[in-house]
Amino acid sequence: MLALLFFVSGCQTIEEYFSTINLAGGLDSSSVTFYTRKSQLERLYGNDSAAEVSRRNHSESTTIERPFYAISSAPNPLPFFEDEGFFRYMRTSVTFNSPRTYRGTLINYPDDGRVTADPRLSLFYQLYPLPDLLGRRMEFIYEEYRAYMTLYFPYYSAENWYFAFGQSYGQSRYNFDLLEQNFRLASVVRQWTPVYMVSLNYGYRLGRFFPKGLLSNTYIFLEISGDARNIHPINVNIPRSDGLPSKRLYASMNYARIGIRKTISLTERSVSDVESEQERRERDERQRREEPERTLPEPNPELPDKNQKQENNISPDSTEKEKASKNEPSRDSTRQAPDSQDSGNSRQRDREPEEDSNDSSSDSYFPY
């Protein structure tokens, strides 16, 4: 039961991961370089340039411009991590590239063409091969296409642009033919080799100018990519002129692309709905991070805040003053008590003369 549950959740994750895909097309400017790795003696005593300290190039540097197409999944957050912490700057994508074909010339591979049975001369020829114009030449045909997964970190995006640095891991399927004077010396068909690349990507959304129609959800992008050094050799082995085995041959590619990328939804939801939902998630996550932590409960807006603020802002000095002010009316009342008694006595005294005057007046009428 648990296995079935994990399988269903995994299927839902995969379905959500590939719910939107990118179709890209444009111009590709690429080059391939074939080289061998130098031995320790060649590094110590060789007279090659500083750019070839650890390896020796065996092909002319040629750049080919051609159209290309690619299918990839839209950059998605890491499964089960989403936008938590620094994972919000990570995205992953799976890409399938269009095939490439290269034709060129191999120079001084597996040797420069000089034949000798003396081991010392053979070593000397390896350390100091003939110049490229005088060396041995072979024609090659190299075809390959790739499928790889890219981890973008860091990945910065906004409403109308994105910028990312990617590291790609995948597989390359290739065919390789070597011809010398119209004779086929070696042929490799349908071989797989692991690849590792680094890339720099920038895109700007054209859909902001065309909200409706074919160009909606469309980006113009620039990508610069190159193979890393730790790649596997080509599965070809040609003996040297002296009969000894040759060195392993490696192929390294670099390319720059400019093109247009269209995002398509494979589910019932439209691309705009998916993008709006993703933007809403990012906005909510951003607001959640920017919101300060609150340790006290919020005050009730229906209750008056003045008394509560005054009670919260009372200082010790103010409490003493208030106590003193509360005690002052009692003192005034004690002081006012004798004053009230004096006023009562004075009123009584005033009344007594009036009574005396009344008595005298009564005596005047009645002398007896």
C-alpha cells in the first residue's frame, strides 16, 4: 500500500514537473575541439604554447553557424523543497538538443607520420611533432546529440526577465568516422558517453508586448555553454606508425545560442494560469519572509486605544504623582472643614445683631 502511495505521489510530481514545456529555436554558433592529454614527459620537455600545457590539440579551430531546435521542461523548483530558504534560487530542467554534425581535419593524430624503429627517436617525435602544415592529416565526421538535466543555481527571475548559471549532467550519443586518403580508418556508431557542461543564460519576455496571440508566453534568450574538462574519451583506437597504441582522443564543444523560446502547457490549465499561480506563490513567500515576527497579540480595533496606551505608558514617577494628586483632595477637605465652621460662626454672629435690633425695635413699640 505504501509503495502504491509513493508511486502515485511520484507520478503526480512527474506530471506536474512536465506540465509545461519549452520549445526553442534559433541560431547556434558552435565549435568542436579534439585533443589528447599530455604525459608527464611531454609536459616537462615539450615546446608547446602556454595554452596547451596539459593537452595537445589535434584539430583546427573552426566555428559553424547553423539553426537549432531544443525541447525542454520549464525551470521548476526542486521537488519537495519548493521555495524554502536558499532553495528559492534553484531550478531544474531537462533538455533534448537537436543533432549536430561537424566535419574537419585531425592533425598529427595518432602521430605525425614519421616511422622509426628506434625508441629514442620515437620518444623524440612524440615530444616534438612536426608543424601542422607538415604533419599528418585525417578527415573526420562527428555527429552527436545530447539529453541532459540542468541545475540552475543561482537562478534570478522577475516578471519579464530571468538570469541563471547552470550545471548540466547528461548523456551524448555520437557517431565518429576517420578517413585518410579516401580510406576509412575507424568508425564508431551509436556510442554513449557522459557529458558535463556549464552554461550562462539570460532571457527577456517578448510576451509583454504581445499579450495575446502566438508570441504570448515567449522569451528571447541568449545562452553560452561549454564542456568541462573531465569528460570521457571517444571510443576509437588507431595504432601509431611504430605499432604502439595511440593516446585516447577527447572531444570538447563550446557554443553560443540566440533564439526564441515558447512555453506550452500540456495540461488543461493555460500557461498564464500556471505562471500566475507561480507568481502568487512567490509573492506570498516573499511577504511571509518580510513580515516581522510578532510576539504580542494584536490590539482589538473595536476597543478604544487611548486608555490602553496611557495605562501601558505609565511610568513610576507618574504613578507617584497620581497618588499624590489623589491624596491632595483629602487634605483640602480637612483644611476646608474649620473654614466652614468659622463661616458658620460668623453667620451666626451676624444673625445675633439682627435679632438684637429686632428686640430693640419691639421694645420701642412696647415700652412696658
